[in-house]
Amino acid sequence: MSRKWPRDIRKKYALESIRRGEFVAKSVSSFCRSINEAKVLDIGCGEGGISIAFAKKASEVYAIDIVLEGIERSKIRAKEQAAEVNFIIADGLRVPFGANVFDIVICNDLIEHVPDPSRLMSEIYRILRRQGVLFLSTPNSISPYQIVHDSHYSLFGVSLMPRSMAKYY
């Protein structure tokens, strides 16, 4: 699913992505024996901030997204940050890796965009090693902040609408 955001929202989101990534890396590190030796997959990497933050700490980082433009921007950002990330155009519902490969899987603000969340979770279960860590987050669509200032589109009330109606708003 391609993200069609107004230019200013996309720019703000991109600029904040590495800061958000550092927060996620710090949060996940409290659940891992050694994040430095971890093999990480960021599903739906978007602007690449989380992947870049993990690349500064983990041994091997892969990031997938179905949006080509996002992957291209992420590659540029990673190069600017001297972060080694393997960016791949791929669908989270068909992850191009074998079973039990990753120590850490990141799924940040993605599941609400996926047409089949149970299939996504099955893929994550398949690729995550035993004792692995999953970081999964999604916006709370009924929180007052989200209702007033939707984090995806900055439109009042859109988080309360069914997707079929929200796409026209």
C-alpha cells in the first residue's frame, strides 16, 4: 500500500524517523541478551529510521518495504548516517527469508495498513528465532491525541472512520 501523504507531513515524519528509531532500539535492548550480536529485520521500514538506529547497534540489519520510493530514500539516509542496512523491496506478507532467521523483528506502525494482519503475524512467527523479540506498535485509533491529530495524515477524526470512508476524507 503506497503512502500518499502531503509533502510537509512526509518530510516531518522522515526527519523524526531516526529519533524514533533510537527510542525503539533502546526499548528493545532491554529485552535482549545482546543487541550487538542480533540479526534484525524491520518490516515496513518506511523512512528507515528504525533500521538505521539498529544498524548502529546490531550486527546485521535487514529492512523491507513495498514502497520503492521509501526504500530509495532510506538508502540515501543510511549512507548519510554511515549505517549499513540491507534494504529490500518486499511484502511483509511474503517475507523473503527462511524460518528462524532473526533475533529481533520490528513491525512499527504497519499492522494497521496490512490487509491480512493474521498472515503478517504468521510470517513474523515463522522468521523469528526461538527466544527472539518482536517489537510491534500501532497507533491507538481512539486516543484523544490520535482523534485530533492523526499520526498518518494529520486529519481530525480520520482514525475513527472505516478505511473505506477514510480514504475519501
